[in-house]
Amino acid sequence: MAKGGITMKIGIIVATRTELDPFIHVFGPPPVSFARSHGFTVMKWAYGSKKAIFLVVSGVGEIASAMSTQYLIDKYQVDGIINYGVAGGLHQTHSAGKLGIVKSLIHTDFDITLSGKHVIGEYPNGVGPLISPEHSFIPDELIGDLPRFICASADKFVGGGEPKERLRREFGADICEMEAAGILFTCNRNHTPVTLVKAISDGVDEDSEAFDSNVYRASLSCVKLIETFVHSI
């Protein structure tokens, strides 16, 4: 049981306001929005004494997402973290809106290969290159037969064509995005359950224009899964 009398405290990280809009559409405006503290605005939805949602719009990138995740864990002692948002698809068969769960990721920004002892995404302590959640937050029975993605995560928006094809070819990745590594590393370090819910916003041959036109619809599919989870508790 979570501290503070609430049975379940759900932490949610979303990168951008655009990705937040579908959440507001489904869950309604937040009854409580805490003033900016340590640079974060936290939105709260409470359901009596049974459960509460604490959501932070982290901003884009691994550093921002890691900071936001640690803040929710320390300040609000959440029982688990859900990160949702859009990702670039790396398969020709992945169309906009396709929903899945990140089963593992490779932090493609991390590169100490000049040492001759490691591959991209592998850390000196032997962690990587593929990293998986230590504990999942959303139960498997709610995830069902949704695809399990391998995610290439880095602080770089990846354009269509060869850059995406290279991520698929070199790392076996299914999707690419910019926040998952920061969130997953932070949760694993804190032994906090985490589920990364991602939907395709742009295909392997598409670029920022497709991203912009599909971001709401793709984010909404993520939010629908979160809604199912919240109502199951």
C-alpha cells in the first residue's frame, strides 16, 4: 500500500503538451495542479482514498525525463511509473497509431566503443546494451497481445529513410524516441515498476510532417490503455 493513505499512486511522465492533450480529453482537466516546484508542474487526479494519478510534462529528452521520474519517485512516492507518448516506426509495416509496449531498449547515445571493450549502449558496469524494466507496472493481462517493441532511445529526432533504417539494421530496433532511456534507468535504479507505452507517429520513410499530423491520434491510443489500467485498480 502506498504511503499517505492512498492505496495506489500512479506516476505518469509525458514529454510534450501536445501528447498531454489526449490525456486531458479522456480524464478531464486536473482537479489539482501544483505550482512549479523544482521546475516541475504536477497535475493530480484523485479517486477518493483508493488511487491517485500524479502527472508531469517532462519536456523533451533523456535528461528532462530522468529528472521528472526521480522527482515523482522522491516527492510523491509513487508506486510505479507509466511513460506514454509517440515514437518513430522502424518497420515498413508499422503504420501511424500502432500501439505497443517497450520490452527493452538500447541507449544509442551512449558510446564508449573507443575503449575497445564495449559496444554502443553498453555501460562499463556491464549493463546493456539491451535494458529491460526490472519490474513492469501495467499487468500483462491488460497489455494482452500488444506488440513488444525494442526501442532505440537517444537525444535526437531521427528523420525518415536511411537514419531509421540504420537503427533497425544495427540495433534490431522497432521504434525510436527520446525519453525512454532516462525513465527506464531511473526506475530500475530505484527498483520502481515502470511501463513504457508507445504509439507510432511516423513511419520509416516519414519525417516531422507526419509526426505533427499523427501525434494526437497516436497519443490517444496510449491514453486508452492507461485508462483501462486505472479503472482496473
